[in-house]
Amino acid sequence: MTDSSVITLDENALQNNVAFLKKKMGNKVILSAVVKANAYGHGIEQIVPLFEKQGINHYSVFSYSEAIRVYNSLSNPQTIMIMGWIFDENMADVIEKGIEFFIFNIERLQIAITCAKKLNSKANIHLEAETGMNRSGLNMEELNKAIAIIKENEAYINVVGFCTHLAGAESISNHPRILKQLKKYHKMLNFLEANDIKPKCKHAANSAASFIYPKARMDMVRIGIMLYGFWSSTEVFIQYINNKTNKTDPLERILSWESQIMSVKDVKCGEFISYGISYQAQTDIKTALVPVGYASGYSRALSNKGRILIHGQSCQVIGVVNMNMIIVDISNVPNAKVGDEVVIIGKQNGLEIKVSAFSNISDELNYEVLTHLSRSIKRAVIEKR
């Protein structure tokens, strides 16, 4: 290992997840792979070619910069959809490349038309409806304005889709709110179509909604966290397996994170370890220094709480997590030496450190733990076996 740590991606696990989700969603529903936030920490440049090999032909991102990374990672042209941020000066490039994007306010629609006119081309847009999340999207009054503007500029606008985002479909407590949102979405869709604008692609469901609310699948689902092997919440998983004879989790984790021991030290009873006085050795102990820290995405909240695997043994992180290093008690692994493998996330000799172990300790969501993994960490693909 030449890098201080490496993230590995299991192609077999990815193939399993894609196959499971495609079967569950059915042949008539487009599966858009959400690869925002550096593909949930997995790495856009590494994961997109793997998804493409599995027949994924639609990709959802948050920003223009992510869209370009996906665009450059594909071997053949596929559909890319920007759900969020585009600088005005990047709009022309988005339109030229045929990248689709959300329209969530009138200003963006006008900018898109201005650019499309200069290029003598069509902008491929998805009108986003504000249905009750109160984050982004057009309310009914704004939708009415957008319809008028689109009709005046039909030569420059292609309304590909009509969409919304559901506010917390992963929790049963949000059930009444989600049903209200879906009702409002269909009301707005009917209004749009009554004005002779008929989008080809209707979509509202993320990972959780696609399982909890099958009617929300419509023409396309935007699947993120589940493609990477994680359920949106325990509630979603329980609902899925509730009536199943086989209670085994059908999803497999794609990502593992390994490092190595960079130094070994003996520490006497009574000595303090790392910054401050948060950890004092209660006996003579042996410690290992591992070159990962909060700059890598190993949260400071794991200070004195985190666990890693060495020689198939679970070892505790002691002292405060540093920017680039953690210190681990290896008193139960007397043969550990410099260069030995350290598993931060993943399996070793039958034991496993899960991302959920991080989130349970640090109170972060799985999403947070994954997306905090630094882009500077090398990503390597374990090819199909």
C-alpha cells in the first residue's frame, strides 16, 4: 500500500444491488443512479463505469461540476440530470452537452432560454414542483408563469420531466405529509398537462419512497443510498422483510476502507495519550498509530469510542482523533507490527466494522459518514470474481 489508506469497491456487491433494485422496480421504471456527493463517498470516477457496465443509463447529480465528472467517466453518452446548482456561466455548456436539469424558479428558466437562444438549441428541463417540502420548486402560481414562458419559447425548451422531492419517506411518521405531497403533485401535473405541456418522465421517488410508496415510482426512481448497499432507514428495511420468509438483507455493502499500522509504541500506566487528558492508560498498554484522521473523514466524535480491526481483533481508538492520525490500543494483539493491515470499514477474519457502527457512536447518518470520506483517499475497484 503506497497511500496512507485506500477505499476499495466490490464490483460483485454492486452488481448484486443493481440486479435486486432493477427487479424490484420492474422493466417499465427507469432507474436513475444518484451519484451526488462523490457518489456517496464511493468516488464518481470509479463507480460510474461500474454502474454503466450493469446497464444503468441515467445519472442524477447535484451540481454542474458533478455532471461534468460523470460525463467524463462514461464510455458512451448517457442521460445526466442536474438536480441542483449550476452557475449561470455554465448553463451554455450544460445545454450544449445535452445535460438535463431541474427548473425550480423562474430565474433559472429565463437564464436557460437566453442561453438556448444564443446556441439556437433546446434546453432539456425538468420542472420541479413545490409540493410541501418547502425547499426548492415551483408553487402553483410560479408553475403558471413557467407555462406561459415555455409556450412563448417552445423552440428552445424541451420539457423532459415533471418532478418533486418527498420529505422524509423513510419514516412512517411522515406518512400523512407524503400522501399530501403526492396528491398536490398530481394536481399540479394535471394542470400542466391541461395546458398542453406533457412531460415524458414523471418522477418523485428516492430510495425510500420507491419501496414504501410503489405508486410514487411513476416513470423513474432516483436511487442513491440503496445502490451502495444501505437501507434508507431501519423502518424501510423492516417493511421490506416483514412478509418475507427469508429475512436476509438482499443488499451488499460496496465500500471497504483499509489502512496500515505506521508505528507501534509501549505506554506506561498513568500516561496520557493524544491531545489533552481525555485518555489516561490504566495499565501498561501497547498502542498503534494509524494514518487516518478527521481530514480523511474519520470523525472526531469517534475519539475514545471508535473501533478498528487488526489481525481479526477489534481494537479501540484511544485519545482524541487527530487531523491525520488515530491511536489504537493493540494490547490484545501482541504480534501486531508496522505495516500490518488495519480495517476501518469492512471485514477481516469474520469480524466486520460497519458504517452503522460509526453512525451509532457519532450520531451521524450513514449518508454523512460516507459523504465525509475525503476525495483524496485512493479508490480501487475489486473486479468481479
